Amino acid sequence: MASSLLSLRSSFLSSRTFTSRKHGTRREFVAFSSSERAGEEEEKDDDKPGFNPFGFVTDNPSSKSAIQLPESPAEDGNVGQMLYRIENKGREYGSYVKSGKLRWFVRETGSVNSRRGTILFLHGAPTQSFSYREVMSKMSNSSYHCYAPDWIGFGFSDKPQPGYGFSYTEDEFHSALDKLLEVLNISSPFFLVVQGFLVGSYGLTWALKNSEKISKLAILNSPLTVSSPLPGLFKKLRIPLFGEFTCQNAIEAERFIEGGSPYVLKNEKADVYRLPYLSSGAPGFALLEAAKKANFGDILNRISSGFSSSSWDKPILLAWGLSDKYLPLSEAEAFQKGNPNAIKIKQIEGAGHMPQEDWPEKVVEALNRFL
């Protein structure tokens, strides 16, 4: 099954080429033709990401230009040529760290002697620590020592075959993170910043088990209550057979990012988010296994109750992108009601599901005031 899926994936990708079409950056909406329907004013019901099992590639704007056929056949490329063009992208501030049998890709800025302490940034699925590059660079300028690892199975970190040293369960993610923190010699207490679904949620459940190691917690657009909606990607991954097909979509990460944002990724950023999935089938199968093993209802129940006023007394900041199409502001407000003395909300106007990618300057401002 795996080989046939990878063959199908490679056959599809071999006809792709990357054009020089320009995209809008953050703070700028992109003007598309009416048929593309990318403007927010034209989106009504489409603003809510639906479960469309047949929307393979054509429903996210950045991929439309990546997949369109070239005007001249001689300009066409193959997967190898695309990888050659982008293989060194997206590794800012990063290096490899061996922890037990696993090799993590970890971004680091600032100095161990930074006077304001250490910040650990944890990303969600299906993205990577690349999303924090600008935030952690600016936070180190404010005298913080910053780490942002790619979770095992994501980004540039190791992606073991499920069952061979790592099975992508919540306990294994927690245990692996514990060992990484020991190797990095991160002294407690430190500041923790978490964002996103699945492994992002595991960052929060890890915090509940290790509250003594954390001085303050900042949460950027993450599911926090039992009523949190589950995006279509994770629903598709949990469908037998169809999940195996979905996980090998090389543009799934960029497509997920754009689905929760009012903006289109520039090609140079989209290249980095798709790179792991272009390189091999391992990231897709890691994502698939993690999604299948996750009990989303139980995880959210523990997060909702664990950070309630009777259980948690550390300060929490919810830096919330108001244009998130997956998780509305009401999610943050409902969570705050459980512990109003500890939880504060900072609304990030103009940002979507990943405010650290959409508008890092505003996230930095919120973090500096909170920390």
C-alpha cells in the first residue's frame, strides 16, 4: 500500500512546476479572479473549512500556481529538480540535536546567559517550528533565550516508521520531549508558548503534567474546550484507506495553513512547509499515525478541566488571531471563564490560525508585555 501511494504521489508531483506568480504577504488580501473566489468579501459559507474529501489540491491559492502546467513543456520539472531548488530553505537558526535514539531539529536564538530567561516554542500539526522563526528572532533581541524544536515526525526532525522505536502516542511525545529538554539543559522554570492542533495539544497536556517547570504559559490559537471543532484534515486522516491517501498530499501543510488564515502564503514560505512531504512519504505517515492515535475528545477534556481555577495558578496569555477560520474567539473566551484570574486574552487583529506566521510583530508585542 505504501509503495503504491508513493508511486501515485510521485507521478502526480512530476508534472508540477513552480512559477513566478506573485502572492500577497501578510496584511494584504490577494486579488484573484472571481472564479478563484479568494477574497473574503466573496466568501460566505466558504469561510468555514468544510469536509471535502475530493478537494485534493485546487482549493488553496498558493498551490494553484504551483500545480498549473507550464506554458512551455521545456519549463516543466520533476520532484528531484524541485527538491534541489528548495532543499536548503527553512533552516534558520536550526541545528540537529541527538536525544536518545532520536534526532531533533531545534531552532535556537539568544544566549544561555540571556537575562530574561528561556522560552520554549512548540508548534502544532501539520506544520513545523519554521512558523516561529521571526518571533523567536525578535524575542532574542529582547534578551530571551529561545528554543523551537520540530516535533518528532514533523519538519526536519526524525520520522521513525510507526512501531519501530516510536509509535506516535501522546505518552511517547511527552517522554521524547522530556529527554530533549534534558539534553538541551533547559533550566526550570521557563516560559512555554504553544500553538495548534494535535502535537500542539500535547504541548498543553505536557504542561499540565509539568506545571512546576513552567513560570508562564502563552497559547496561540489552539483547541481548548470539548466543543472545539475538528478541521477536515484530521477527519480525513481518520478514515480507513482515505487517510493513507490524504497523508501523502505533499501540499497538505500549506493548504491547512491557508485554510485557517485570511492570507495566501508566499511561494518561498510554502516551499518550506511542503519540503518534508516532497522529500519522502515518512512525514505523511507520521502525521497519519499521530492523528489515528489521538483521542481528541479526551485530550480537550483534560485541557479544559486541567487549566481551570482549581487546578492551575500560573499566568496564561491567550494571544488569539481574530481571523482564525478553524477556532473563533469564542473558543478563547469560553476557556477564560474557567480560570478568569489566571487567563488573559490579547486579540491579534489581522491574524488567522497561526498568528506567529501571519503577524509576528503583534505576537512579539503581546509576549513582551506578558512575559
